[in-house]
Amino acid sequence: MTTADSAITKIQQSEEFFVFPDPPEILEDKITNFDHLAANGNVHHLSMHFGNPDTTLVAGERYLALAPTRDMTGLRYPDLLIAFDVDPATYHRRRAYVISDQGKPPDFVMEVASPSTRRIDATDKRNDYASLGVREYWRFDETVGGRLPKLAGDRLTDGQYEPIPIEEIAEGILQGYSTVLNLRLRWEQGWLRWYDPATGRHILTFTDERARADRAEAELDAERAARAAAESRIAELEQRLRSQNT
């Protein structure tokens, strides 16, 4: 292999294994995202709800691109991204969701609005995600009295986004239905919630999982106690039989 061929091979390998840099951090946005997606466990709850970690990706705050590129100009890095039937390992290796890697756009994207992103979330990002083929794009805004909707969603239809109906089901509670997730998204007193239409309940949370573990442990303790009591009665009966036979 000539020196020129070797250089070309190195460039090709570099492009093939290109790892995206971290997106720029904006403290205000970081805090808002943490409050609504990390601190309350929403990302974990969604991951547990959908399962299949080998083919289902629940992630965010990394670049979304059509193909590997060193030019980050104009690239978006959604707060929350969900994709089914993909390769999460490749996403983590790239440190980005690359559509050419995965063979499809994400199924769901959400932006958690802050004062600095509120306008662009509803305009430029909406256009960009539609052009990338993201099936549903949602916005959540914790603020009260803002000019833009507190909860909004769009569904891709013939290459264009169509608004998803949002209803006020009670005072301080807005709700919309995501077909790609089969979940009802709620704005509840400024907090983001996820409800399963099959049960009418919120998807499992840390509290639910802890309660379930506690119930399982209590049932196991009761089973052990019952077994010990049964063994004690058997031993007592055996002792009585031996006494009668002597």
C-alpha cells in the first residue's frame, strides 16, 4: 500500500468512526431539562416502560444528523429522543443519532422550552424535525401565562406536521395523545407526565417500583413464615406419633 493509499484509508476510517462532540451547554436550558427529564426519573421511567433496551433508544442532548459530519452548523440536539427498532450501541458509539447509521429517523422528539429556546422550538426546530422525518415532535413549557402553548405536539403527515389535539381535561391539566408512543402526555401544574391509556395510570415510577419490590419481599417473608409454621406442625405431629408408638 502506498503512502497516499494509507492516508486515504486513515481518512476513511476517521470518517467511519467519527465521534460527535458534546453539544454546547446553556446553563438555563440544562437546569430546565434536568428538572423535567432527569431529576424526576422520566427518562428512566420511559426506558423501563418500553423495555427492549437492545432495540429501543430513549436518550437526548446529543446531536441528530442525517449522516456523519464534522460540521455541527445547524444540527439539532433534542432534549428527548425516542426511537424503536434501532441500534442504541451505535448511537452511544457515535455520541449522536445519525439517521444513515440507524436507517430511519427518530420516532419521537421533545423539546423542553426555556425562555431562551421557546420561540425557536416552535418555529425553526419544528421545520427541521419535519424535514428530517421525525414522526412526532412535542414541546413542553413549564411556565404559566406564556404566549406559546404549554403543551403542543405535531404528527408527520405526507411530509408535513399537523397539530395534535390538546385538551384541557381539568383545571391545570392539559393532555395530548402520542400514537407513536401509545401514551397520553400531560402538562400537570407545570410538570410533565406520561399516562398509559390501557390502564389510565401513570407509567411505572421509582415509587411504584419500590412499592412493588416491598410487596414482593413481604409476600416472600409471608411464604417463608408459612413454610416454617408448616414444618413446625409436621415436626410436632411426628413427635406425637413417636410418643404413641413407644
